[in-house]
Amino acid sequence: MGFQLTEEQKLMQQMVRNFAEEVIKKRAAEIDETDEFPMDIYKQAAELGLLAVNMPEEFGGSGMDSMSAVLASIEVARASASVANIFSSTRHHLFCLYNYGTEEQKRKYIPALAKAELIGSFALSEAGSGSDASSISTTAKLDGDEYVIDGNKMWITMGNVADFTIVFAVTDPTKGSKGISAFIVEKGTPGFSVGKRERKLGQKGNPVCELLFENVRVPKSNMLGEEGQGIKIALQSLDSGRIEVAALAVGLMQAALEDSVNYAENRKQFGQKISNFQMIQSMIAEMATDLDAATLLTYRAAYLKDQGKKFTREASMAKWFATEAAMKHTTNAVQIHGGYGYCMDYNVERYFRDAKLTQIFEGTNQIQQIVICREVLKQWAK
């Protein structure tokens, strides 16, 4: 298995790096400080084809693959993990619509998402169901030709700026997880409103909020996939999303390593560069090695996805390893910078705050270990 990039992928990677360096990086600190959604950057990304990198051209995408989406996420995350998360969240919604939408749903939503004419959100989590997605309490009851949705969703990325949300609700409580279905609910639908916006530790500018559904009526045609497919849609989407989270963590580590090396080479103590000190060298060596390992794990998961092969275990491995390493080494980056690392004049404190979320969303890292073990045991049983 090789990971030699094609010429097209290299060109795309360089294009994204230029955009990240020239536009996103210059705004990263401002976005972190103001906590405002960067709509102008979002629209510029759409013009460059970054929101729908791996969607077919017939739907307004760039017609590339999952490896290309990973490369794009890494480059953007080097400049801003928050912005990278915004872009990858859009690809999350595109994945659901492309794989489970009707032809009419695809034509209506995918090109508009790709062009940033519409913004979507993914409403699965609730106050009482985070890791245990099958325990959601939001309901969707059939009433004639409509479903009536009632319930609350929590921690919904871009929920307050989205034009529609993919909401998961129980349609048949007697069937457990197989009684959950997915629906497209548009902004402005009576009874659908945005609740509290959360104040987060990091990844500012990427809003997370509560969504409220009170007697929300949607036609049958708004169901995404078939009745009872909700958990299947959610889990497959999360598998793909975990690859992007791993890529985001890789980008964060890359930025932390670059900043740490630059600081260590220029900072002098006791008459010499601190890069001459063995403890600093140890941290940088481990940072560089874990970065390479995380990158290769992430590439492997994307490669398998592009080959049409099962990638659940590999996506969880990449997500778990990359995000644990990102948290560890952004912490070390702060330590290498000493007192300066604790100040907002340097980027490493932002990397540190942004890294923490990667261990939590798209399934906590404890859940990833359960998934990995389950998949290993399945393979062993064969």
C-alpha cells in the first residue's frame, strides 16, 4: 500500500496551502478572539471547491477523492483548526445527502452546499445521548402525509447559521436503534428554533448550539433514506467524519511542530539555543515521529474509503491516535515556549485549546477504543 500523491492531488494541496497561508492564517487569531463565523472565508473556500472536494462534478463538487479531502483538511488546520472543522462539517452533510438522498434532495441541496449558497448542520446529539446515539429521545410521529418532530438537540455545529439540519428522531420506539430515522428540516419551518449557543474552550468561530423542535411538521419527502435507517446513516457518516477529525489533528500537530522548532532555534538561554537542550530535543523528536505516524494512519483510512473497502477500524485508529497525539504535543508546544506559550501573542495556546475538542467530538476517544476492540474481535473470530 503506497501513498504517493497524484499530480492533481499535489496541485490541490499547494492551492489549499496558499489559501490557508494567505487568507486563513492571517485571520485565525481574530476569529478566535471574536468567535464570529467567518462567512467571507467560507464563501471563498466554496469558490475554490474546498467544501465539496470529494463530490462529483455533476453536483457542483471538485470530483476528487477522500484522500484529497484529507489533504485539504490538514492544510487548513495548520492555519486554523476551527475553520478546518467548519469545512469538514459541510463535507459531513454532503456525505449524508449524496449517499442517502433522493435524486430530488441531491439536486436541491448538494450544489447549493458546494457553492455556500446554503449551510447545513447535523443534529444527532442530545443532552442525554452523546456517545450512545441510539438513546435519543427526539420523536417523529407520522400524521397523515407528514411527520411531527418534537425534541431538543445539543452541541450542533453551525446550527445557528444553518439553512437546514439533518435531524435524527425516533419513528418507532418498539424497534430500538432500528426505529430511528433521519429528516431534513429547513430553517423557518414552524416550531423549529435555535436555542442556547455554547461558550467553548476552543475552536472559536465555529458555533455550537441547541436546536429546538416543537410540533415541527415536515412532509414524508423530507425523510433522508428509508424509515429506520437513521442510525446506519449516522454511524457511516461518523466513520467518514473521524477521518477528517484525524486530519484536523494532524494539521494542528504540524503547526505545533513548526512553531516549536522555530522558537527553539531562536530562543537562547544559558548562552545557547534551547534546541541544543536534550529535553527540548526529546519533545521535538517525539512530536515529529507521532506526526508521521498519525499522518500515515489517516492516509490509510482515506485510502481504504476510496477503495470502497470497510474502514471503520482504521478510521477509529486514526482518530484516536492522531487526536491523543495532538493534545499531547500541543501541550508540549506550550511547554517549549515557556511563559510565552501561555500568552495569546503566540499561536501555541490556541492550538492547545483547539486540540482538546478533537478527543471528544465524532465519538470520544474512549468510544474509539471500544470500536477498535470490537472490530479486532470480529476479525479474530473469523
